[in-house]
Amino acid sequence: MCGRFIITDTSPDLVAMFDVEHEGENLPEPSWNIAPTEQIPIVLESLKSDPKVRRLESARWSLVPSFSTELVPKFPTFNARAESVADKPAFANSVVSKRAIIPATGYYEWKTDGPTKTPHFVYSDDGLPLALAGLYAWWRNPTSSQDDPARWVLTATILTTDSLGELAGIHDRMPVILSEEWWDRWLNPHVPGDQAFVDAAVASSAEAAETLQFHEVGAVKGNGPELIEPVASRSPEA
């Protein structure tokens, strides 16, 4: 799973990296401790634009399907299992044409050993942001008036798959990391998605996963660059 992650790049950094043409409003600031339901930056292309326009937008991290009557679903939706995502009513429509990239400098994962859970930070060996495969959906608040600009809420989820290599020793799940060759295809809403399409993206992510490194960190509390420091390098006062 992927329950906490960080993004230290600024909006201009992400615009340049992902060739974004439109930068949305109220984009979140860099953060070292992003939790589900918080705002995150996502990259998407919309069918409403012809020709399509690549956008960087702020989304609520926990996908809410359009048919939901509440903003908080009865089950967690900040992650979606890639191997069955097209069959799940909450995610199926998004698989078809509402796919996103969720940039992440890295993510936290906890290794469980009996009652002990030890946090680790996972990141790319080249220091560049990871392009996590995601889905998005627009949710309309049924209690809001038609002229309320806040009635539409952009929401998103991160796809996960079986962990590879040494990462499997920490947790059995990991986010799907898109290789750069897949970015355009994954975002293109004119390319209809189905389970076979998702499976192909997951298969291609194995190479990107090979670039991952990880190290143990201290308690993931608060928000700051000290959270990702290796335990061995922290000062006694930290």
C-alpha cells in the first residue's frame, strides 16, 4: 500500500518535468508527510479540452466516485489494487479515461515484525520524482447550490501492485511507478483504458521499480526534511 508520501518539488518544477500546459489554482506546497484526504498535486489530461491540455491540479487524496452521495466513502479509496481496479465500481469509470500521474519524491512504508512497525523511506536512486500511476474523479456535492464554485471536488487515488525485489521484505504492496515512456499513453484520455491496459502499465513499471532505494527512518510525525533522514545519521538530540 501507499499510505504516506512526500513531494518536495515546487509547482514550477513539476510543470517543467511533466510538460504541463495549464497550472491550476491553490496547488499545495511541498510536504514531507502527506496523509490520505489531504490535497496533492496531480497531472492529468481532460477530454473536455480539444485539443487535450496537460494540467497540474490540486486533488483530494482519496478518490470519490461521481455516484457517491458522500465525500467520505465507507471504505478507504486512497489506494486501488491495480490487478482488479477495472472491475471495481468505484474506479472503473476512471480507468477508462480519467487517469493521472501523481508526482512523489518518495513514500513511507512500515515493516511489521510482530507488534513492531518500523518506518522506511522509499525513493529513486537518481533523486528525481517518481511518477505514480493514479486515477481521478470529480465529485459533486449534492447539498451545494448550482452557483457554488466549491460544489465540485477533484479526488484521486494511487494504484498499487505486488512489491518487487527487496521491497517485498518491507511490505507486500507498492505503488505502480510509471516509466517515462508510459506517461503520454497513461494520461491520454483518448486511449480507452481497461484491465489489460492497466496490466500492461504495471508490467512496464518493473524497470522503474528497480531504481528504488530505501532506508529506515524515525517516527513519521510532524512535517519537515528531517523525517526522511536515515536513523543512523540522526543526532542524539533529534
